Amino acid sequence: MATRLKDGDIVASFSGRWISWAHTIAAYIAFLGALIVGISLHYTKIVQNEHWGYPQEWFPSVSATIGDRYPERSVFQLFIAVTSGPRFALVLLWYILTARPNASLPKFVLGVGLFRTLTCGGWTYVTSTDDHDWHDIFMISYLVATLPWTLGCIALSPPNHVAIKWRKRFATAFFATLVPLIYFFIQHKVHKVAGAYTIYAFFEWSLVLLDVAFDAVTALDFENFEIVVKDLTGVARGNNKMVADAVLEKQKDKQVGKVFSPSFSIVSMVDAIADAYNGFVFWSILTSLGVSVWYFPLWHMGISGYEAAVMSTVSPFLLGIRPVRSFVIRNLRLFHLLSLSGLLAYLVKSPEYRLFTVVFAVWISCMTWVATWYAERSQPHRLEARLSAWCLGLIASSIAKFACYTNNPIWPIMHDANGGLNKLGLGLAVLAVLRSTGGTAAPQGSPAASGTKGGSSLLAGLGLAGVFFAMHSLLSDSSTMILWVWEGYPIRGPIAVPHGALTIFAMGFGLLIGLFSPDLVLSWSFFGVASIGAALLTGRANWTGYYGALALAACVMAYAPVLISAAIKHPPGRTFFLGFFMYNFMVLFHVWVVAYAFVPGGPAVREHTDWVMTTTMLMIGCGVFSAKVTSTTSSIPSREPSSAEKEKFKPAAGGMPGASRLRSYYVYVLFGLELLAASTAYIRLNNYYPYVPYHPDDKLITAGIWTIHFSLDNDMWSSERRMRDVIKELEVDVMGLLESDLQRIIMGNRDTTQFLAEDLGMYVDYGPGPNKHTWGCALLSKFPIVNSTHHLLPSPVGELAPAIHATIDAYDELIDVFVFHSGQEEDPEDRRLQSEYLASLMGTVTNRPAILLSYLVTKPQQGNYNTYVSEVSGMRDIDPSDWDRWCEYILYKGLKRTGYARVSRSTITDTEIQVGKFVVGKGEDTPEDEVRILDEDDMPEGWRFPRLFRGQGVRGHRYHVFDEPR
């Protein structure tokens, strides 16, 4: 029981020695923990210094252990931060212990102690890798301050002979250690003696241990102190209200009071999570439809007929039939479970039947969700909950793709071998459906069920189409709008990681606006903000364009619950049929602008993403106009409700009708998702990969070109991991990828380069973004990309031809790399103009060594080939004798070519891999008429191609230019 004092209750007390012990333990854990982790994970790297490595040097220095590598650096910084609290308390307690009237020395020692603590934080969190000069300034300042601190503490020591004895011993050992420390540092730094740095490291670690031990002696002095916490006003007995209580009491009739009530229900929280997961499953199934359809025109090289599957979203028209509508509403659980067939589609091996399975799931899912909203229209708070869950599902889907490198792990193109989590996703989906569909639908006789005559179902349907399309095309992946504004190196705008989390934050913020301020959302000023954001995203690049993207993301998410809640008051059959039908029209529209060369009527909308964006915003405007009318008339019931009904359906003040504390659980889910997005960004940002070429000692560049066919293999599986394996095993340093732009609904809004770059440890330039209307080209490089420029080559008739002109820093020499995809065979004039443009670019823009990684659509020695390989371009063919080429070519100049190979594609794509090896700094290759073919045994080991692909090769990949027996 706490002791009663005159001026309050003692609620806690403890001995002052625990301040010293807490400081000592935390400090030793910080240093020794980092040492243990460093030796366990990066032993050879942290014993390496500027002159020697293992085995000459075999013990790491303090600075190499705590400052260079993750996670040991983080272990040290975490526990040294924990140490800071006890450290400040120790310094203050020492002052209280030693202070005397009119004595200045205790104040001086106090100042020195505080200064040492702050400088310790300086060299801890500004490592030598971050800023070597400031790290040294902080470290030297700390060491200099150690002398007056040590001497001052000895001089002020209380008459405790044990404490004084140990202080003198530790201080003597500390200063004595400085002599050999300096000696062996000079031996290492000046005389470069092998092993000297290891001996220096032992003395350096001794200094750390002695420094902490010196301060640990204060435990002997502080044991006579007792730290006491007293309650002067009875707050610990619950007599005083907390700030949150006062705010909630004051706001009890407003939004915050209703949403964030102190009471909390685990059951309601579980229900909200289950609802949100159902929303996640809906968006996962819907977004999988496009990428499943895309497989067929991709392999047919044109209209295949399977494109009609996109119309599977129009199933809500069946709700216009009363018996069907009643049956669906009475059996919502059954229909939600049937929609989960889309999660089972990965088990279907045939691409055709897999697509049909997804079509069925989308058909059922769209109808079921509309029926769910319609069933809840008479209970606004339940309707809001369902709408919140549906919107949260999109955010969750975007986060899942953010965490899984733009692939949704439960898509039908995923399975165990390529990162799929299909079984887990299906199991959770079944539980979520069973949980969230346990409630009953609203009674048809409720006041809101009678509908409203306000607004227009036509305009409401158009509004739905605009919102659905904007959510799917722009927000279903956090990197889509970032790639719209990407302009290459040097980086002048956002990048997918970490800024994808900002897109997700904007989406969550917009959803809160839609839930809490629907009147604001329906204002024309708000629509003006959304339109300005759309204009900036479409017309500007880098940060300016991205600011517009964030504004548009917030506005679109705010519109979703407001426009849907207004539209559900109209007959659902025709309203949502029109919404999804026009959404499908927009899906085709935004593909036609780039696929114009392959579709009927395509040239009419060629390269008109601006038309797509304008149409989207106009449709949203139609929805806003209709919802404004609906919101002013929907509160007028068709009959006078009873007093009980009035009370039951009383609108919440300042928010969507029927808002209640139920909303809080969906807000909690949103906050949890946003934290997950931030954590994902942090984890991916701190995944450090070695950006090191495969053969630096030989100054070798292995360059490759590959047409990856949009990262869908022959069997409709996502192929990133298979691509990663072969690129790694071929030891490619610089890789050009073609047909790589996947940032459209029909392609799943994906970005293959994120996974390849992060997993392989390569810099990446995505190339011209999705608003540039190309099929894409990308560059991966083990070498830093100093600068890159994107080009759209002349294409008056056919598809646009993208190119990247990048400058890389390879072994301290600037090398130009061109990645290029020529136009299609049917447009010879386009290809002629493109060949002249690129030849001029390669020949006149730079006189540096250069490599072209390309798709030229020509035969060797014929036609446009002689423009690419010419005096104008200055480029040479890597192997003029290879007659069996049509599409892919590697050209070069200013480098010494050492090897060339073609590798079969297996079932990953429809095009082989071509690889060339070049040595930097050797000058021009020999004249072509003097080229000699050498046996690999006569070449340095680093110049040779991996033997893994000889003969039969591995996993279907083999060399097929060496004329080898299989």
C-alpha cells in the first residue's frame, strides 16, 4: 500500500540505482548486440577495411559494426535510443547528488554530461557512411568531453571509497588504452600493416566497455536515492477526466462523439474486418478479369473474341427482374460464396476455362454487391458500412499489390511457384463471407425503401461508370499514377517506393471525406479540385503531375460512397447496368488509345488519353449533379413514418444519414491499412541489394535484350520469377526489356520492373509511361543510371515506337545505352522513319561508347538494317554472320566485344534472349574483316558465358547459336 504523505499519495517508488543499471544494460546491449548480429550476418564485410580483409583482418571495429550495415546498425540505434532516457536521468541525478551552494564545478560537469549525451546521439545517427565529416566532428567532440567528465566525476565523488576506487581504475584503464589505440591506427592508416586494424579494433571496443563501466559505478552512489512518483490531485484514483473524455463529452452530439465512443466491441471489429476483406476479394476478382482476358489478344496478335468477357460486369441488370432480385437478396450468403469461384480459378490449368471461371465469378460478384447495397438502402448506417467495406477493399487490394510488387497474390495468374497465396486467400474469404453475411437485410417497408423521385437514374449510372473506371484504372495499383509522371533520370519526381504509400494515404483521406462530409463532396468546388487534379496528372510530369494525382485520388475515393449511396435509391437494374456498361466502354476506350493499330476504329482515338480523362470527369460530374438532387429529396418519405421509425432512422448530425458508432470500426480498419502501407514502404525501401556487376575485375558489361510479352507466359501465369532466374543465371548487367508497359486495366495495372530491379539489385528506368501510348520499353542496370531520356519515334501510321537513351557509369566511364522497340511489320514507312531517327540519335547526340538493345523488325544486311548499322550511327552489329534474326539485335561502338549468345525462351514468352559481352576501356574492337572466333578455353574466365545453358540447358533455356549437340 502506498504511503500517505501530507501533500499527496505515493503511487510508485524505486531505488535510484536502477537508473544506472538501466543505462548500463541498454548501452551494453546496443554495442554487443550489434557486434553479435554483425558477425553473424556480415562477418567478412565488416572486417574488411580500405587496405585488407579476411583473413588478415578478422575482428571488426566499432564504427564498421554499428554504422555500415542493416540490421546491426538498426539494433545499435534502437538500443542507444533506449539508453538516452536513463543517460539524461543519470546526469541529472549526479548533479543533484553533487550540487553544493555557490559551487560551480557541479554545474560545469552537468553541462559537460548533457553535451556528451547529445554528441553521442550525433555520431550514432549520423554514421560515417551518411556524412563522414559530421560523424567525426561528433565523435571527436564526445571524446574531448570525456576528459572533463571523467575528472569532474572523480573530483565530485561522495565519500564512498568503493565507488572512488572503481572510478579511478576505469578512468586509468580508459586513458591508458588511448596510447596503443593511436599507435595501431597509425600502423593501419599510414603504414598499411596487415592485421593492425584488428588490434586497433580490440582497443576501440575496450574504450567502449570502459566508458560505460565508468558511468555504471554511479549505481553505488545512487542506491541511497529513492525516486518517488506522487499523486497530488487523485488523478490515479480516476477522480479527473482525461482529455479524450472531455472532448467526447463536448462533442457527443457531433461526428467525433458518435464515431469514437470510448466503448469498443471486439465482435463489431471482427465484423468490420470481415466486411473489408470481402471488399478486397471483390476487387481482386474484378482486377483479375482484365489480365485474364489480355492473354488471348496477346497470343492471337489481334482481336480474339475473348474480349467479350469484359461485359461480365453488367450482371446487375438481372436485379431489374423482381423475382430474381428478391431471390438474390434472400440468399446473399450463397451468392457471395459462389463469387469465390474466382479464387479457385488458379486450379484450372487451361487458360480458356480459367478465364470462364473468372467471368462467372465477376458476373456473380457484381450482381451480389449491388444486391447487398440495395438490401441495406433502408438502413443508412448499414449501407454506409457496406460501402466503406467495398472502398476499403480497393485500398487493401492496392496495398497487397504494393507489398507483392504489383501482383495481387490471389489472382488466377498466381500460384505457389510464382508467389501466389491462393489457398490462404480463399480460406480467409470463406470465413469472411460466413461472418459478414450473418445479418439480415433491411425490411422492405422501411421509410427509405420506397425510393425517391429526385435525380436521374441515367445521370446516376454515368456517375457510377466514371467512379468505377477511375478507381480501377488509376487507384488499383499505387504505382500507376507515379509512372504517368515518370520522366527518367535524374529522378525529379515520385518513385513507386516509397511514394506509393502516399497514393494510398490520399485514397484513405478521400474516403474519410466522403464519409464525414458528403455535402462538401457534392459541391461544385470539390468537383473543380478533382478536375484540376485530373488535368495536372494528364498534362504535367514529375512532382507537379503527382500533386494532381494525389488530389484526384482523394476526390475519387470521396465520390465513391456518396455517389453509390445516391444511385442505390434508383432502380438498381437499369442504374447499375448502365454504370457497369459505360465502365466497360471506358475500359475498351483506354486500351484503344494505345491498341489503335489492332482494333476497328482505333485510329479515331489514337493517343487520346486526354479524351479518356475528360470523359471520366464528365461522367463523374453527371453523377454529382444527380446526387445533389437526390440528396435534397431523399429525406421526403412517400408516407408519414411513425414516431418509432423517425427515431430509428434519424440522420446523424453533419454526416451521411444513419451514420453511427458503427462507422468507427471501419475507420479503425482504414487506419490499420494505412499503417500497413507505411510499413510496406519502409520494408521495401530498406531492402538493400548489392548494385554490383557480375565481373567487376574484368571491367565487363554483359548486356541483353528480351521481349517479355507483358510478363504472361504461355500458360497464363505471371512470369516475373522465371524471368528473374534466367537473367541472374546469365549474369546480365544491363538488360533491355520490351513490351513491358502493363499499367492498364486489361494488363492488371502491373509493373514487372519493380520485382526484377529489387530482387536482382539493379537500377531501373521504366521508360515512357502508360500515358505515352506505347507497349513499353524498360532498362535494368547494375551500373548507376546518370541520365536517361525517353523518345517516341516517328510513327505516322502504326503503333508508337518507344526508346530510352540512358547514360550509365560503368567502371568510372560513361556508356550510352539505347533500348528501342521498332514499329510493326505492316508499316514499312514508319520503320524507315524510325531507323533514320535512331541512327541520327546514336550518331550525333553522343560520341561515347554505346550499346543498342533493340527490336528492329528487319533482316540482317537488308533494308533498314543498313541505316542502323551505318556511318551515320557509327554502330556495329555484334555478329554480322548471324543470319537467323528478324526482331532482336544488339549493336555497339567504342567497346571491345568479347562474346555473343542467343538463349531460348522456354515457355516464358515468344521471343528469345540475346546477350552480348563487352569490355570497357579497351577502345574499338578490331575491324570486322579481322574478327576472329576464339575458343572459350583461350579466354579469361570472366569473359565466358555460364556453362549452365550448354547442351540441354536448364528449365528449357539453352544456347542455340553455338550449334551444339543437345
